[in-house]
Amino acid sequence: MALYLLMIYSSFLVGVNGGWCDNKNTAGQDLVSAYSRLPLSRRGMKHQSDIKHNLPVEEMIKSEGYPVETYYVTTQDGYVLALHRIPYGKTNNNPTGREAVLVQHGLLCSSADWVMSTPEKGLGYMLAEAGYDVWLGNYRGNTYSRNHTTLDPDNGEGSFWDFTWDEMAKYDIPAMIEKVLEVSGKSELQYVGHSMGTTGFMAMHHYRTDVAAKVRLAHLLSPVAYVGTMESPIAWLAGLGPLLDVILGFFGIGEFLPDNIIIDCLASLFCNEGITQGICTNILFVLCGYDEPQMNTTLLPTILHHTPAGASTSTILHYIQEVKSSK
């Protein structure tokens, strides 16, 4: 597994060199120096995603004995998004009279978030057993929505990746809501969003009040609106000012494919020593923070098979811009 090898490599670098960054005061310049020492052939080099799923979402759901359907919807700007549907439960299997609910993931995640756990804990299964027609959305650029009518996602610096959560708010969520209502035959639905799934939903109201009116009730989990007081490394990156362009070069221009130098630096600065050090080297924990009491270590191998699930570097930059703004 690529992330596991990355963790080993980063730990090796920390042990041998003390990490690329010794402290926060000099870390930005340390990274610039490291970049200048790289061979020209490695500058801007992308580490290709190697997300090896034990089971894709459809197979995970089937393996638990639940029905599953997959639908695709094309946004107004040409992105093809996948929706996974659990139309009814395994125990509560009456398909009639069910209210539709759309569940939307956060940054670097996918619809797998809601079904990788057991039926007793996975929200997708729980909602199906509670009597809902469950739809699991996927934002543009993730594992299941890596397609476009004309643009090539495999061109890591191409136009396919020229988007942030603003386009997700304007195009993705409205397209998914309207697809759910079309197929289910309902006039309204409930919405569940997590993290960036809430950012996009709130911003959608600026663009599509007509679609927002079709949401009977929204449930926002860990909502992200104002981020000026965040404590994650993203806030530190926002303060680098003129060095930010070089730092973003390590993250990848277009597709978010971080170089192991930047991950090693952030892990050295922000991850505690001890038992969590290797876990925190994971891209998601480095950027968003590691909360040991809330971490299901038993589920960790499965999480690492599915996360990170893909994003654009501009999406990360958009959150960094929010840190710098007080509004």
C-alpha cells in the first residue's frame, strides 16, 4: 500500500535527518531549500495515487447483505458524478413509503465513508434500517467521480482539476439532489453533510435557492464555514505568504498528490511522538489533525484503503484562503 510505504519512508527520513523541517519558524525556508536541491527531473514529480480497495463501495454494501444501485449524473460543467444507493435495509426491507436522504462526504473522502464500518455503526446502513431511501454522493475528482465529458483526469495538471468546493456548491450538490429526486420520484429530500459536504451545501444557497428549497431538513456534521481559528497545519500554511507558491508545488499543481517531502515536514512539525506518529503521517491526519479518542484503530486499515480518495490542490488552497480572511 502506497500510504504505508510513504509512512515508512517518512519515518526513515525523520530518523536519519531529523525531518525536513526543524521548527515552524524556519520550516517554510527549509522546504524551499529542499526544493532547490531536488534534481530537475524530480521537481514537480507526482506520486501517482495507488488506492487499492479491498472492496469498492458496491461490493462492501453487497457483502453486508444490503441491496445497492449505482447511478451517474453529469453536471452542467461536464463532470460525471457517481451516486451509490441503498434503497432499503436488510432487516427493514419494505421499499415503499421511504423518504430520500442524500449523504455527502468531506475533503479527500468518498461514499465509502458511510459503509466501511459494520451495519451497526455505518451511517448508510443505519439510515436504511431506519426507513430511508439512502443515496451516497461523490464529489468531482474522487475515486468514484473521476470522469468528465471532455477533460482528462489523468492529466494531473490539466483543466479537469481546475475546481474548488465553490464548483461543488454550484454544480455538484444541485446535480445530485435533482438526480435523487428524479429517480426516487420525490419532491423533497433530507440532506446529511460532513465537513466539506457542509461547506458546499451552505454555499449552494448562493447559487441555487431553487434546489435548496427542495431540502426539507439538513443535518450538518462537523460543519465548516468560518475557519480563521483552525489549528490544523492548513492554518500554518496560510501564514507562509510569499512561500506558499513553492509549498503548493510540493502538493501538486492541479491534482492533489503530495510529495513525501512536504508530508515529512508537516508530520515532523505537527504529529506527536510515540504511538500515533506513524498514523499521523497519513495525509488526511497531517492536514486535518489527529484525534486519538475519536480514532477507530480497528478500522484504520480499511480507512487507509479508501482515504485519501482524491481532490484538487485548488480545493486545499480555497480553505487556506478562508484562514486568511476574517469574513
